[in-house]
Amino acid sequence: MAVRHGFVARSPTRRHLLRERKLLRSPRVTRDVTKNEVGKAYRLLARKYHPDLHRDPEAKKVAEEKFKQIATAYEILRDEEERTDYDYMLDNPQEYYAHYYRYYRRRMAPKVDVRIVIAVTISIISIMQYYSAWSKYDTAIKYFMTVPKYRNKALEIAKAETKELQSKKNRKSKSEQKEEQDRIIRRVIEENMDIKGAYAKPEITDILWVQLIILPYTISYYLYWYMRWFWKFTILRQPYGEEEKLYLIRKFMKLGQHQFDSLEDKEREEFLDEELWIKDNFVAWKTLKDEEAKKALAENKNTNNIEDT
């Protein structure tokens, strides 16, 4: 059957399609036939050519073929979009490849509004992204709570706070004090630790939906920032301010903004005193720091070897 699964599926010729459409024609059925009239003609012919009504094998075979053609014609004529494409094909038989395009465009197009699909997809990704970020951040905080270096510092603050709480109100049980202490330790670590990378503390601006919404602003801001930098310091060759100097130092050190901000003011002042915004000064400073780190590592290894012996 030529149009069982689409009117251009096998042999989309004008003669073939006209033959199929004429199967539902009657003196009352014209090109402007209504759905009700199509339905009446279909039911009439379906009863006439239904294979179960024919006993003779040859007649049964012919009836089956006719019945398939009738069913295909009914499928096309009852659907407004298919019917429009069908009529267009009959009126423009020379546009052979255009018929394939019209057919597959309609068949392959999603039934749901693409905008809804995109919105739902972005929402799901954003929710998963936010949940995953919080899960990773929680894992990082739990890890730092077990590291002696960070736990001991937080413990000192926690003890001071728990003592104040105990002095204000009635004493708590040991288990409650332990829970309270762990909560304070966690809070202290969260407030003082600047965890970056994949385990950074998630922010609402990090999710995909918000990033897409503020994308025009982000692009505009960066364009303005770089144009301003180029104009002031490349064209006019103005001296760097403190903010620009710290930006260059952070860039050379390959640190994120939050990481750099977490450094103590004293350290940042030392960077400025060393004039590390100048590339040559930074390279010399970095080389010196690397050598000091290697010496400290070698001394540490020697100390461990002596202890082992």
C-alpha cells in the first residue's frame, strides 16, 4: 500500500494518489468534503470491502487490498494537516522532493511545544546541578571537620561559644553538648573555609537557569570591563590602581576571586609591597617560593629518615 504510513512513503505519484482518494468519492463527496462525510463514505466502503465478508480466496485478496487503500485514504482525509499536504501534492506533482520534506517535517516534528521541552530540560538540569553542588559541598565540609588542623581551630571557637551558652541557661547533657559542638565546628569551618572548584559552596547564580537569564548582563559587563581596561591601561597607559594590581596578582597566581579574598590582608599587602603585579617580579617571587618549598620538603624527609633509623 503506497500511503499506509504516509502519502510519500513508497510511490507518491499523482495517478496513484488520485486512485486512493477516489476510493472515498461518491456523488456527495467532493474535494471540500467534511469529516462527517468522509466518515460515512469510509464506513460504507469498509463494510463493502471487509475481507471477512468474502469467501473466495481471490475475491478476499482483492478485498484486503481495497480495504487497506480505503483505510489509508481515510487516515489522510480525516487529518487536516495531512489532507492539506495531500491536496498540495495533487496540485503540484512536479515538486517531488518538496513533498518528502513536507511529509517528514510533519511526521518528525515533536507533538509538544519545543519551548516547553527546552524549559523543562533546563529546569531538570538546574535542579540536579544545585543538588549535586550541595552534596559535594557537604562532603567537603565533613572532610575538613575530620582534619586536625581545621578541626582544632574550630574546636577552640566552639568551646568558647558552648561555654557562653551553658552559662546563660541550664546545662545540657553530654550528647547534646557534643551535637551543639559539632554544629558550631561545622559553622566555623563553613564561615572560614573558602572551598573552591568542584566542592565550592553552591550559589543560586551558579545554576543554569539563572546563568541564562543574566547572560546578557554578564556579557555586557565583561565587554565593558575589558574595553575599559584596554582604554585606560593599554591606550592611555595610566598607572594601575590597587584593585587592578590585585587583579593582576590574582591572575598570575591562578586563584579564584573567593580564594584570593580569603587571604589575610597582611598577605595581600606583602604582595603589593613585592610589586607582584609586574610579571618579572612575580616570576622571581614564585621561583623563590618553590625553592623554599623544596628545601622544606627535603628537610622533612631527612627528619623522617633519622626518626626511622
